[in-house]
Amino acid sequence: MSEQSMIERVARAIYGEDTLDGLGSSVTSIMLHKAQEAIKAMREPTNFMLVEATENAGPIDCCSVDEKGAKEVWQAMIDAALVGEG
């Protein structure tokens, strides 16, 4: 089984397995489109996300970000988005 794309993972999170079970566990093109739009909305971080990521991701050499550093920044920004802005 191949790894799911992020778009498919988001679609499955939005619609849930109950919905997908009724469709034979397949994600429709409409579901994928909505998931893609949700990801696009998160592409540009808010100021709150930037501040939180800066404070919580830890030190990263700006000239040589490795996979671990990129993952830490990504997760810190998503965590900030999930917490909300007040």
C-alpha cells in the first residue's frame, strides 16, 4: 500500500471514515478539492503562528535547515494554528 498524499490525509480527516465507508473507502475528487483548498488556506502563516513557531521550534541554522528542523518548524506552526489566536 502506498503512502497517502497530504491532500488525501486531510480529506479523510475532514470527512471521516464513516463517510468513506459508505463510498467504498474511496475519496472523491470533490473531497480532494476541498482538502486542497483547506491546505492552501494554511499555506500563509498568521503572525501568531510565526511567533509561536519561533518560540517553540528551537534553534535552527537559517542557512542549513535539515529535515528535522523543517519538521519542527512545520509542527510548531501547525500547533499554533490549532491553539488559535485568542
